[in-house]
Amino acid sequence: MIKPIANLIVALNGNVKGSHIAAGFAWGLLLGLVPVGLIWIILFLLSFLLFKHNHAAKALILIVVKLLGHLTAVPLDLLGWELLHLDALQPAFTVLYNMPLAPFTRFYNTLVAGGLAAGLALWIPAFLFGRLAVFGYRNTLSPKIRGTRLVKGIKNIPFISSLVKAVAAAKRDL
């Protein structure tokens, strides 16, 4: 858990494009909302193979969203149930279910359908929020907190000192 945080801190304070970090946030949210299964694996592989984004941001947001999954399960289940019971989509679901490999994706599961729909719907807002957050951090927050006594005191906490060492190691790896 420390390494993704350290890599994200390096990216936020380094020369990584804000759009790459924001895309990592959005991918982490999408992957965090979709239950692990064949659709999740396909999305995970697509994110690595076809899209350029910050993997540390994706990993951190993915972990946070998965840890908070019990809070999102009921709304995602209700959303999935509504989507799977739309009369207009029944023919498409029937075709998908009769395809050779499509049933293995569990698209017919309410949590899978709801998580995928919510993740896709929230991808662009998450990306835009990530861009705004990175811009705000880099231009406003980072210069103000860098040299304060509070930051120097926090660096003496054992967990934080190991995080600082991990950040230094991550900078050397770049």
C-alpha cells in the first residue's frame, strides 16, 4: 500500500502530466466499481494495453473504492436491476446470453451491470475532477505546505518516514 502512495506523490510533485494522473483516477474508479470477474479482467488489461495513465493513481483509487465497496453495493445493485429489466434492452441481453463467451462475463448480474454502468457514467466526471484536483494541488496546496513546521513534524512519524523513504526510492527509479 505504501508503494502506490509513494509513486502517486512522486507523480503529483514531478513532471507527470495532470491528465495522466486524472485518467488513472478515472480508471481506478471504474475498476473499483466493477466486481472482479471476466469484465473486470478485460477492462484491467485494456487499461494497461491501450491507454496511457498513471498506474499509481489507478491502484490507489481502486484500493479505496474496493474498500468502500460495502457502501456502493446496494445502489449499484439497484441500478443494475433497473438496467437489466429495461424492456428496450431485453433483445440485446438475449443475444448476448446466447453468444458463446458472453455469459462468462456475468453481464446479467445486477452488481456487474450496475458497476459497469456507474463506472462508465462516472469516468468523465472523475477524469475532470482529477484534472482539477491535480491542478489545484500543484498550483495552490503544494507550495504552501512544502516548508511548514507541521510537514517537518509529520515526517518524523515512523509510517510517514517510511513513506518518505519510499518516495525517494521511487524518484531514483524514474
